[in-house]
Amino acid sequence: MPHDFDQSRRYIRQTIFAPIGKSGQDQIGAAKIAVVGCGALGSAIADQLARAGVGSLRLIDRDFVEIHNLQRQSLYTEADVRNRMPKALAAYERLSLVNSTIEIEPVVDDLNSGNIARLLDGADLIIDGTDNFETRYLINDFAVANNRPWIYGGVIGSYGMTMTIRPGITACIRCVFPEAPPPGVAPTCDTAGVIGPIVQLVASYEVSEALKYLVGAIDKLNTGLLAIDVWQLTSDRVPTGGPNPTCPCCGLREFTYLNAPADDRETVLCGQDSVQVRLANPVEIDLGQLAKRLSGAGEVVQSKFLLRFTDAATDRELTVFPDGRAIVRGTTDGDEAKRLYATYVGN
Ligand SMILES: [Zn+2]
């Protein structure tokens, strides 16, 4: 369909901003960025990148839209909740309405060691919109092993952090946080909540870093760990220096997360009273047949993209995707989740 707009005017406010200019806009337009996670941070990041005209965006998310997301996940609507939309697809649909001149590729999947090379293939830059350290360490391993820059961001409560990682030049995330905090020790969005403004702020820092990187404003990049609290009105930037020679990732180049086998496994999801169950080898599940099979055991609702089943006996809710991945709600016990999966989905 031909556009009714004069596209040459689309980025005019950005191109008259001298540090970007027309040539910077061309570089932004030629760039390929992968956004990992399309929750709160990922929504805000993808929205800004699409509007800024990043030529190619890959949006990766494993989850679907729920009512408690709307408070801060700015791409989604009540219709997405009603339609049980996977976030990556809802984001794709929304951003296609915002900017039809760029390429947007939604990926409904969980980033793991088995698929990271494929899912991040070709990305000039990777941006973190995830909510857990395991995935961040995996991204960090991939980025260092493949010499690809990435931007870390995280939020909790009214507090957020961000760091820009250029392998071989700056510290990596494991130089700064060598180990993930043990489960249950660090506050999570589950226990501490999170407010919208800190999400938007950290996302804005991450996108500003991306734009600087893309236009070659390397001397303007963040070379520290920036921490901000919008409630306390505090902000700190701790210089992180260069790569640490004893860092397990960028110093010793032991890519523990990247080399971990992608076995069948379960992951407790942040802030959701949920466990994800995935198979090492994705299978193709006929959701229609599964719906028929499960209809006697509880309530089944099916959409084009997923099936939701509520087990009448335990009240646990299973959301099953066509590749066999499932999210079990109502428990944080991995064994229970796997048991329910085996009972109802099979395998
Ligand atoms: Zn390091």
C-alpha cells in the first residue's frame, strides 16, 4: 500500500539534532538490533528504536501479555490480554502501525544456549530487556565470544541500572557481577514491585547508548555502571574500567552459559509465580488436538498462537506454545511443573 505521508519528514527532528544529522540517520537506518525480552524495558526500548528508524529490529520474547503487565509495559493493550497475545507478536503488530518503513521480526521463543546463535545472528547490537541474570550471562557470553556490543539494563522498585558492554574494550557484565545472586536472596519484581517511570528512564538510557553507538559517537558512550533511583532522586556512575583479566568470561574466556547444554529444563519466571518448561528438541504440537484431549480434564481456551488449560484438580494453569514450550502458572516448583507437563502435554 503506498504511504500517504512524506517519509522524508519522518526523522526531521532527529536529523537536525547535530550529533546525529543525516549521515547518522543513514547509519541508524542500516542497523540491525536484537531486543531480548519485550516486557517492561523491552517494550519501551523497541518503541523508541522503531520510532528512531532502526532499519531492522528482531524482538524476542517467550511470554504472553497479562493484565498485570499493562501498568508498565507500554506497547500492550487490554485487547492483547483478552486475545492472549504472545508479547513479541503484540509488539510487532503495534510497532508495524508506528513505523511501516522498517523491518520488524517477532520471535516467540525463549533465548537459550541452543538457539542463541540463530536468534542473535546478524545483530549489530544486542539490547537487554530481560528480567534475569541467567539470560544476561548467556547474552554476555555470546557477545564476548562473537565480539558483539550489548547494552545491559535492569529495574526493580524505583531503582535501575545500565551498562554498555563493548567486548575487549570495556568491562563485561561478569567483570562487575561475577556470579548471579542465589535465588531468593536478591529482591525481584515479585517481592519489591516496580514502577513505570524507572522502566522508561532506564530504557531511555539504553536507547540513547544504542543511538550513540550506531552513529559512531563512541566517546559519548557510558563507560561505567549507571545506577538511578527515581524515588530517592539519586544517580551514581561507577567507572567499570577495561576487561578484568581474571573475569571468567572476558578474561579467561570460559563461556559457561554459552556452552551449557540446552537440555530439557524448567526455569522459574521472574515475578509471575510461574515455571517455564521447554524441551531440548522443539516438537510441533497440534494445539487443536491437544485442546480436544484436555477438554475433559479442565477448562481449555485456544488461540492461534497458544493454548491455555486450567487443571480442574490443582487449579494450575498451563499455557502451551506450538513448539512444545509451556508456562505453568500457580507454582514455582520446577518438579511439579514438569510433572504437570508430562501428565497433560506428554513427553
Ligand atoms: Zn568480563
